[in-house]
Amino acid sequence: MKKHILSLIVLCLISGSLYSQVQFRSMFDAPNVYITSKDLLNIPKQEGVGLDFGYGFGTHFMMIKPIVGIDVTADLGNKEIVKTLTYNPYAKLEVGLGKWRSNGQKCAKTNAHAFTLMVKGGLLYNFGKRKADIANDVPAIDPALDYFIAAEFGNFYIKDYRKNTEFYISPGWSFKRKALMLDVGFRTFINTIAPKYGR
């Protein structure tokens, strides 16, 4: 019994030390508004806009983020553009490594810039579907699971420790569609763990 208690105390001390050094973070993205190109090599086949909500948690150097959202895309070069519209609700899980909304002071003061510079990857399930219209060059789309890898470059100005808006650019590669993609947008995010001395 004493061994178990001693092990528990040691584990608590290690966990407390790790927490103070690593500085775990938790941020709610609400919302993320963006424009998207799902196939950069075939513009303007799949261009559109999107909206999503995510909950990211991690440290200054890594993050995990489940996301739910919807995007609407179309073939802007097709005369029957309405028939090419695709309404696509989706669920995504991404993991990133690199600098996540941080700077040299780890966001320890206001009135300063912070950055996101990371490589990320994950799973994406697209729920959208569309019937084919061969006569108007509109291919069918079915719900499907996709895998992706991407980079993310973001910047925001720290006004306070709780709420900020980040501008970002995220190029990536879709393994299922075998296509280069690009998202550019703005995220308003809320820091749900805002320590006394910063984030």
C-alpha cells in the first residue's frame, strides 16, 4: 500500500513539473472562415468558401484538433455553375508539429505578434454528395474518407490573452483525390486556458 501511495505522489510531482514546463494549451476556434481551392492544378474546377469550428489542445510546439464544418464549392468555369455546386459537411482530425500560435516569449505579453509555423496531417471525412451530369461535365461526388498532409502559416496580434483573430494560409495534399489544395482565411479563437502570465 505504501509503495502505491509513494508511486502516486511521485507521479503527481512529475505531472506537475511537466505541466509547468510544457504549458499545455486549449483553444476553441469559433469560427474559422476561409476560401478554398481543392485542386490548385485545375483552377477553377473546385473553388469555394467554408466555415468550421475546432477545439485545439497541445503545447506551443504541437497540437491536436478535432474539427467540424461545411464548405461549398463549384466549378466556376462551367456554364451550368449551379449544377456543379457541392455542399459538403465534414469532420476532420488534424495533428500538427511546429510553432503553434507562439513567439519567442511564448505569448507572455500583449501588444505583440505571434505565429503559427507547422506541418500537420490527419483524417477528413467528407459527407457531401452530388449526382453526375455527363452532358454538362459534372462528375458525381460521394461521401468518402480522405487523408491529408499540409503546412500552416499564421499570424495574429495579441490584444489580450483570451480572444484573438488569426490570419492563415494552409497549402496541402489530398491523398484520396491526389490533388494540391489551399485554404486561406481568418480564425477567431478563444484561449480556454489563459495563465496568469500569458499563454
